[in-house]
Amino acid sequence: MKKEIFRLIVPIILFGGLLLLSCEKGPQSIDEWGDPDNPNEQQPEPKGESLKLTASILDYLSEARLSLEGNRFSWGEEEQFGLFERVGIRNTNTNISFSLLSGEGSASGEFEGFATLENPWSSQGRSLYFYYPYSTTARDYEGVTISLPQSQEQDPTSPLAHIAAHTSLVGKLELSSSQSNSNLSIDLASVFSILDIEVENGSEEPFALEGVVLRSGSGEKLFPIRVAYNLDEGNFTPTSTGKVGHVAIAVKGGERVELAPGESYTLSLMLFPVDLAAGTPLNFEIYTSVATVVKEVELEEALHYEANNIYLHSLKIEDEDIAFTGEVLPDDTNCHLINPPTVEGRSYTYQMPITRANIFWGTTDYGDQSNVIGPDTKWVANIIWKEMVIADMFDFTPRGSTGIGPDAMVEFKVDYQAEYPYGNALIGIRLADENFNPVGDYLWSWHIWLSDYAGQTHDLSVGSDTPQLIMDRNLGARSNIIGDPSTMGLLYQWGRKDPFVSGNYEYWLGGGSNTFMATTIEGTWTEKRADAPEGGTVEWAVGHPTSHVSTANNPNYSATNWLLQSSGNLWDANIKTIYDPCPKGYKLPSNGSAVSAFGALNEDNLLLYPAEEPRGRMVEPDIWFPTTGYLAGSNGTLNGVRSNSYITSVTRATSGSGDTQSQYVRCFRFQTTADFTGYYGDYQRATAMAARCIVWEADR
């Protein structure tokens, strides 16, 4: 990130206007003030002096600025000015609307209308205060509320339209009694200044400009967006909540402005006048299709953005600004374990290889060459679901969700969050058409596990010379806090790499209803089910990572397996397969009758916790197993969240023989009833269970 000196400040007269007043004593005839097409239409009887007004915005946008290029800005049929009057030293604070009667107006912006003053002319004279647009809630010319959007949008086809839509004009006119019958004029001026932000593509790569955020580098709230404006003194005071730490201008409607190398584009950001002291840190965050570029600006001297002026600042994006500087993740795992930032304001960026998709579709027994990503194949990624309190902390970078060829990578970022920094997400990729719209089912998907896990393990194995060092938490758990629902983690069908979520925290704690934990998934988890005839193949399961495949209607294994044809090698005891769901350096444990990752656990050391309303079992002082529940193999329903847990393994059943063994999985099971601790048992492979990974040195 480079620091820049804020030198190029070019003030230009922004826009002004002229209001012509023809003042006449006494009320006028109804015909004169009425609709010219309907002269007999009744109009309100004036209370005091009537003003016939002609409004003409002669120079709304200065010729010194960008040309209007044929775009006409015209007042609408219902447009109104606001008018306050003050007689002598007496404040009447009467908010009068000045209606424009000439329809949408002419190209010159001239309109006629009328207003009725509250008081007759007096020898004391009077002051007239005009403001635009009219507000029915304005009560005092010394404090008219004016607002400005914190986030603005600029239409590339009409780049000045947002200025016309959001501008506010003010003017003041002092009248003496001798002027009551004179033709008068008033200059109207904008209360805003404009910062033109010119972005130049100084790199060798084309990109699209999406928007710019101007942010206080210190976090201070520098920019007013809602003020009380004093029409008499020509100044304002921000309201109690009317200042913010950043303002933004984006290309309208999520569109982009394409910039070839050497091209530039200007975004016009409207601002209230603001004083910035010398040394004030400012950050320009430039959002493009390839990267978010942050330019730090250092003010050499104090700067005052004045109303009715334009200022220019030029920013150039170089090759070094858009070069990737984050971490490239390993290409041989389905789960990426990431420790989120712990420093306020920090953001980590990652690139994730997609080569696993081609390994599956191009080299395995389940492959399909039509799904192989070739050198010129376009693909698109999306976040299938997120399970995190602050969903915005995890997202793609501007260039991160599309690519061409198998060597392109998915790119995402993880932002700092103070209170809820952990959670899970699933990213999937699909083939894309020429416009990068997704085509077909998912080619592959990856689990992103945001956790503070740092390698903590327990050795609970027996019957082996080689310890099975097991993680101190379930796969996908937000924490390892004993007795906390954030330890539940995620659920897995045997042989599948993609996780399902468990129950919601409120229900686990004893309240609410038995529903799935909150995620960003479309629809509901209850809808994500399929029977084996439709989904009972490895290819279908890969293409539908959120769908639980039940045993229902399975002609071969109607009560046990989700697969139509049994396969014993999707998970393996001796190698880490392409379908293993554990992160780099870990794999799922084996769980035989003699050699077990959980063999040291028994009824003497596996204690209920908490004792009064147990939600799991623990081995003192710090080994914790929460009840996670499970998805029933027969129909995918969520059960046992407060009372049961099954921890899966790679091992087939020990009961039965041959093909019968292949329909069941050996698991470690426990409940929270006082007379039931835990045991190793055989259970349906279609059941989705919790998982704990063991250290696997061969994968490190």
C-alpha cells in the first residue's frame, strides 16, 4: 500500500441559479393564478401579499465542468421550493411552498408559480429565505434539515444525474418596503461541494471500475451527511448522528466501467463542506474487478472543501497495486482451516486452487470428461452457504468468483471481527457460459472452517504402537468451550466430503424448536434431501453437496446405505482419500473393535456435563464431547441434538460379513442418560454424524 501526497486540488465554480420575483400588492384574480387550461378552477384564497415567481436555474452545472452531453435535467411537475419570510426583527418562520406550474419545463429550466406570504408588506422590510427541495417538516429557517446519501451511485450513461437528484439549493433576499413592487433576482447556490475522483488504469491489465470509498484513516467521523442548515447565516451544524467515518460512490446498479490500460474514469462524490487539518489520514478504497486497491493519502496542508465548488483528485492503479499478496491454499484438501485476523481492521486474502475438480472428473471411476475444465473453459464459483454470525466477514474478492482454465483460482477474503469471528462456509464451482452464468451441477466444493484451532490434540487411542492424536474439537466447531453449543460442529454422511449443519443453539440449550442452525443457504435444510434412486451415486453427491441422500427406496440397501452400489474405499484407514473431509495434515480416524481413536474412554472417565442438564460428556479436565445430534439415514431428519452423538470413522462394520459389513460404519456413540456412557457400534452409512480428525503425518 503506497502513501500519496494530496496535491491536486482544483476548485471550480459548481453551479448557481437565478430566481426572478415579480412582486405585486394585494391578492390577484383567481383566473390569473389558476390553471391556464382550466381558468375557472378554484384556488386557495391568499392570506397576505402574493408573489408571482419565475424560477430560472441558469447555470445549474458550470461549463467549466463536464459537459451535459445532451442530458436534460428538468424539474418535475410537482417540484417546490421552500420559502421562509422574516418581517423586521420578528421571526415568523412560515414555511411556504413555492409550486412550479409549467409541467416538466423547458430546456432552459424556467418555470412560473405562485406563493402567498403570511404578512402584508411593512415599513420594516423583510427577509426571504429560499431553499430546495421543499420539506413539509421544516420549521425554522435557522435549522432546515438537509441530508446527503452516505453511499451514492453514478450512472455511466448519465454521469451527472445523481448530482441533480440529490442537490440542495439555498438563497437569501433582503427586501425593503420600497422594493415591494420591483422585479427582483436572487442567486441560488448549492450547499454541497463535489470531489471528482479520477481513476486511471496505469497497469498492463484491463479491469472494470466498480466504485470508490473515501475513508478516514484514523476512524474519526469526518464527513457530515445530515445537518441543520441556517439559511440566514449560510452555515450548518451536523445532527447528533449526522457524521460518518466514510462516504462512497459506486457505479450504478452493480454495473462496471471497463478500463483498458491507459484509460481513466471520473466518479463524482458529493460532500458537505468539511475542514481537514494538515496530516489528516485519508484512505481511498478503489473497488475493481481484479482487486480492491487502497491508496493512503497524506494531507500536506489543511484543506477546506467549500460549498458550490468542485475538487479533483487523481488516482493511478499500477501493476503492483493489483498483484495478489495473500496466501495460496493447498490443492490437495477439501477443508481449509483458517485462523481469522485478530487485529482490528485487518483482512486476510486467500487463493484456492480448483484442480481437485479435474482429478475427480478426469481420473476417477466416476469421471465424466465433459466436466473437465480445459485451458479455455470458463467457470464460476459461489458461496453455497455460510454458518457464521457476521456473514459479511467472509466473501469473494472482486475477481475471486470467476476464472478461465484449471490453473485459475478462487479468491476470497476474511475480515477481522471482534465478537463473532468463527464459523463455516461451503464454496462450490460450476461450468459457466460466455457471460460467466453457471451451467449444470457443481463440479466440486470446499469447506472453509474459520476457527482459532492451533493444533491442540488428545491421545485417547488404545491397542496401537502409534497414537491416534485426535483434535480437541469436532470438525467445523466454532470453539472448544466445554458446555457451549458452539462446539457441536458439522455432520457427515460416510464417504462424502461435504458437511451438513446440526441443530440451532437455542434448542441445544433447552429452548426453541428443533431446527437447523442458521445459515445463508437458499431455501431450508429440510428441503435438501434426495432418495437413493436419484442421488445414490458418488457423481450425484458431488454435484449436490447440500443434499442428504436417504436410504428410502434404495432397491439394494433399503435401510442402511445411501449408495446404490456399495463402495468401501471412499474413506480409507491407510490413506487420505480425495473424499476425506478433514483439513490439511489430518484425516478421519479408524475405529475398529481393538484399535480405536476413542479406546481410552469408558464409563469411569466419560462424565455427564453439566451434571443437572447434561449436553455432552467430558473427561476431566478438558476433553469435551457435545451432543450434536444426527441426520437420520432413512429420511434426513434432525434428531438427538440434546441427547445423542455419533462420531464417525472410516471403518466398516465389524458385525456380519462381506457386503453386509459395507453397509454400516463403525462409530463411537454416547448419550446423556445417566446409565449410558459410550460404546463402539455399527450404524447406517446414510446417517450423517459428527466427525473428529486425527493427525496424519503423511499429509503434512
